[in-house]
Amino acid sequence: MKKTFVFFTELLILCAMTFPDAIGQDTISFPLKIRIGADLYGPAYYYADKNTFTIEGFFSIDRDTLKSWSFDAGYSRFEFEQYNYHYNCKGVFLCSGIEFNVISPESSRGKYFAGAGLKYGMSYYTHEIPFLKSENYWGNVNISVKPSSQLAHFIEASPGIRTEIFSNLSIGWTIRLRILIYSGTDRDMKSVYIPGYGNGTKSFSPGINYYLVWSIPYKYLKLRKRNH
């Protein structure tokens, strides 16, 4: 995974460095876009780890040349089983916030993104323990914990890169750095997994997404080129 991540990053940087500059023009046309993206990492990861299945996408709208409103939503299912217990969890999640592009409008042209997002997330999930085996002085005891629904809250910072490979079609990656605010459970019954967040027993949970993004220009701005 590390080698793939490094290769993917180098590819995006190379693409971002090869776009053509406008020569002899005092102004440039900058497209504000609506973007719809699908995560490829979640379904691909399922083939490596059958315990976790996630589908996720995002929707964003450019507010101006450097900022965008962004919304993420998805569904996740997690199962884990070993000799003494079986844990199930499934649910939906939603994140919303703003993304900041650090590339200047003259360089990005609405095609390239390198920056970060700051978002607030919520996860509505149901978890249960169908089977739990406990050993004590009197022998083995088999118990279960009935399904219960919870609402978790978290915040995340999401640095990433995107580049346009064809007209209005982009690829990119985003690193998810999440901090748990509230898991929906008490200290005695922590969630093993929280959809959209990750490990519910930890206050910090990192993740990654690889996106395929389709964009639609909805407005064009005329920007005056800066003198260098």
C-alpha cells in the first residue's frame, strides 16, 4: 500500500506540473465547478479484508477560486469473529465542511487541487454481539448483547491532492485524520468500529480515500493575471 501511495502521489504531482500556461493574455477564465466523487479504496480494500465493506462518495461546490463546500456520505459494514466472540456493526455516515486549495487560481485553473478540508462528521450505526463466551470459576458461559443504535460525532482534517486527467474528470487521494468527539456509548461498552470514523476504541483514527471525480462547471470568472 505504501508503494502504491508514493507512486500515486508522484503521478499527480507530475500531472500538475505539466499543464499549459496561457501566454500573452492579461486575464484567465476560471471555472467554478460542482464535483461528484466516488471512493475506490473502500470496495478494493474489501477484497483484502472481508471484515470491512465501505462505499463512500462526496459532493462539493466551489465557493470561489480557493474554497469549496464539501459533503461526504457513505455506508459501512464491519464484522469480526474469533473463538470467544462475534461482533457486528453497520451504519451510515455524513460529513460536511469546507476545503481550501493552496494552489493559486492562475496555476490551478479549476483543474488541480492541493490543500485540505476541515469537516464535522456524524455516524448513525447499529452494533451487536451475537455470541460471547466467558470463562469463570463455574465453567463456560455463553451470552449475547442485543442490537443497539448509536449516534457518534467526530471532526476531521483531510489533506489531499486531485488532478484532472481528462476534461472534467479527475483522480486524487485524501488522507482522513479524525478525532472522536462522542461515540454514542459509555466507557463500559465502547464500539469496536464506527462507520465513517474507524476504530471506536481510539480517540484518533486515520484513513485514506482514492477518488474518481466528475465535475460540472456552473460559472466562469474572469481573473486578471498577476505580474511576476
